[in-house]
Amino acid sequence: MIYSSSTTAEGETFEEWMKALMPHYMEAHADVIKDPKNGKEEQMKWMVDNKARFEAA
């Protein structure tokens, strides 16, 4: 499975895929991760949407 604009990652499961993408998210999207507006509810919505993209690919 590959995704994330210009970043590629592989994983047999969604969890493996997310683990492979974690360095990218921590570097390229640190501002979003640290923004207090993006609380638990927003994070959960993003995870649901991201899992749907993984399963559709």
C-alpha cells in the first residue's frame, strides 16, 4: 500500500502502514500534530478517513 502525496510507505496492515508513515508525519506535519485545535476528536476523524483510504487502495 502506498500513499501520502509524494511520500511512499508500505505495510500489510493499516497499523504497519501508519507505523511506516510516522517519520514522515512527525517531520512534514509536526505543526498540524502539535496544533491544539487538532484535539482527540479531530485526530480520530483523521484516522477513520485515513483507514478508509488504506482499505480502498
